[in-house]
Amino acid sequence: MTQRQKKEALAAECVAEQKGNRGFWVFLDEVFAKSQGNGGGVPNLAEVIESVGADASLVRECLASGRYDLKIAADVKQATENGISGTPATFIVDNQTGKTQLIRGAQPSQAIAAIIRKMMIESENN
């Protein structure tokens, strides 16, 4: 994770403090749209923060406090342990067996449905 990506992840948590879960996702959508999702970051983070209706000065205070540093570090550690090195990444979980399947990258709904069907068949056969 680059420093820019880390700052954007931290900013997303800080935006969520002000705008809730919906604001968190709207902010991330804007980050991906403006950065093309290439890890290079957005040119003007404050502009993106304000575009979702959050107060940039409060987000700066939140970032400076470091209150989400451990959360983001734990998320990165968990992703690394699960073999995730980029976004998007999705885990399909069979709640009956506990078996999981990692899907890397953006996939069409048909691909996800096929994995679910395969997991259901495997679960029935065991």
C-alpha cells in the first residue's frame, strides 16, 4: 500500500465519522473515479472530501489524530494474510462449511454465480 493509498483509506474512515457508511462508500467511489483505481491517488484529496459533503478541516484533524492508523494497519495485514494484493477482492463464504473462495479483480455477476453454484455442489457432495 502506497502512502497515498494509506492516506485515502484513513480519510475514508474520517469521512465516515461525519457522513456515515453511505458517505464512506460515496467517498471511495469518488477516489476510484478520480484516480482511475491505479494506486496513484487523487490529485486533490481535500476536493474529494468536500465533494461528498464532509468538512475537510475535520478530516485533517482526524488524520492528524492517528485514531484509525491501527485499524488500517490491521486491515492491510489481514488482506496480506489472505493473499489479497489489490482491489477489488471479494470472498465468497459457504456459511455451512466455512469454505471460502477469493475472487480477484472485478468480475461479472455470472462468474460470481458460477463460483457459488460450484461451492453448493461441492457442499452437497460432501
